[in-house]
Amino acid sequence: MPHTKSAKKNLKQSIKARARNRKVKSVLKTGLKQVRAAAGKGDTAEAAKEAITAQSKLDLAAARGVIHKNKAARIKSRMSKLVKATKAKK
């Protein structure tokens, strides 16, 4: 446990930040699962719509520093590749 006043404050801040970051990551993972599920069904319109939503969530998470910007770019690239592959199957 922290002893100094500043360490106590830092602990409180890190607990709040961790809760925020976990929420954002959870929302991200849910969005990505929805894209994969729609692509798995072969529903191109739904997959494209979900991909747009997931991309905005990725950008927001990267802007807030929850995930690295290169990780967000990599995930967006893979997601768009998946959506394009779904469109090509039809």
C-alpha cells in the first residue's frame, strides 16, 4: 500500500484509468467479434456496417492512448481485408 500522499493519489488515478481502459478494450473486442460474425455468415452489408463502427472505436481508443496507433492501423487493415474477402465470395 502507498505511504506518501502522492503515491495514494497515483494509486487512485491508476485504478480509474484501468477501469476506463478495460471498458474501452471490451467495447473494441465486442465490435471486432461482430464484424467477424457478420463476415462468417457471409452478410457483406452487415459486415461493412459493423466494420465502420469498429474502425471509429479503434480510432478513438488509439487517440486516447488505450492502444497504440499502429495496432489500431493493423487491426483496421485486417478487418477491411476480411470484409473485402467476404464481398469477393459473393
